[in-house]
Amino acid sequence: MADSLKSNGCAQVLHCLAKKHDGYWSARCLDFTLYAVGDSLDEAKAKLIDQIDEYLYDAIEGDDKDYAPALLLRKAPWQDWAVFYIIDFLQRCRSLSEWLGEAFSPNIPHGPYRHA
């Protein structure tokens, strides 16, 4: 899951992961080290988006704006980023192979061919 958040007319792509556990979902934002849980993927994602919105407000306009440089550069550990990019790479390979499969296997009508 990757979401785009618009702020002051600019879009910033945030790197997020979601995982299904026994009976709940977790979602985390690697860019700010935020974590949310929910009963469904949509609920966990919505909670994470709310956390991101509040986090950015506090860091940019709220009481924590003096600490904005540190808060806005708070990244997850490299191991989490490695997992993210491995999953991203595998999804891109799967999408590419599906696209290539569709592009190079056209439906050719079978039937009698008449040669002159």
C-alpha cells in the first residue's frame, strides 16, 4: 500500500505496509514510523491516514513545529525498508509478467485458411 498525501499543493508519496494477523490488520508508515491496527484493512488504513494527518499538523503547524526537522526525518529501520522494497519489486514483476502475457498472447482466430 502506498498513499499520496497532498500538502500545500504538493504531493508526497508515503511508503506504507499492511499485514494481516490473526483477527486484525496492522498498517505502518515507514516515513514517520507510525503504526495503526484495525479489524479490516480499510480500518487500519483509515486510522493510519488519520495518524499521518495529525502527525504532520503537529510537526508543521502545531506545538511540535520547533522539532519539525527531526520529526519529518524520522524513518523506520532499514530492515523495514528492505521488506518494503522486496514486496514492491515482486509486485512490479507480477504486474509486468501479467502485462507481457496479455501483450504477447493475442487471440488469433482459428479456422480454415484459404491459400491462393
